[in-house]
Amino acid sequence: MITSARNQFSGEVSEAKHGAVNDEVTLRLAGGQEIVATVTSASAQRLGLAPGKKAVAMVKATSVIVMVDVDVSKVSARNAISGKVTNVTKGAVNTDVTVADDTGLAISAIITNSSAERLGLAVGKPAAAIFKASSVIVAVDG
């Protein structure tokens, strides 16, 4: 599978909560981190998303919010990767930022240059990459 999404996390479904319209699927990664996705119930059924199923969670870099000096337990988004900035590449309008946790799990975000400057983003600075469960696309082999 080849996609344009740079943020791709392979893992195994550890929990699937069924709803009337949407299901909440939790994917456990090799390092123990969890990614939560909200998908339609029909999609969850079609993909066979149940505990033990191997899957990939994908998140576009433009869907990731970068925050500094934040307690991620007080953010409504279900997914947060706390760590340090490992890369900052400034473009004409946007900045590409990578945040990695202690295990090496890295996520890229595209944010405006003004936001990167306002946050004082630099390699080594503590930061968190945050994204909503509804921004996660789930894929399986098949």
C-alpha cells in the first residue's frame, strides 16, 4: 500500500467500540502507544476491525496540531504524541515539523510559519503533536 499520508502507524486493534453510526477503534502500536480512530460502523465491519486485527492508522500532516507547554490530558483530541521536536523545515508559507516521543515514534505536522515562530519551535524543544480520532484513516491488507 502506497499513500500520500506521511504519518503511518502499523499496529493491532486492541479495542473496538460499536456505535449506531460510528465505531471507535483503538490501535496499539509496537511501542505500546495507542492511536484512536473514529470510523463509520459500516467501514469497521467491511474492514473486519476487531481485537487482534492488524491495521495501519494514517494521518495527514495537515491534520496535526502542534502544541508546547500543554498538559495533553486536558485536550479534547483523543490522540497526542508528546516528545521533542526532531526536525523543523521552513518553507515560503508553511513549516514542516516532526515531533518524536521517547520510543522514536515520530509524527509530522504542517503548520504556518507564523505558528512555528510564535511557538518557538526548534530541534530539541518539548512539544506535543495532537490530532482528532476523526482525522485518522484506517487501512488493512486485503
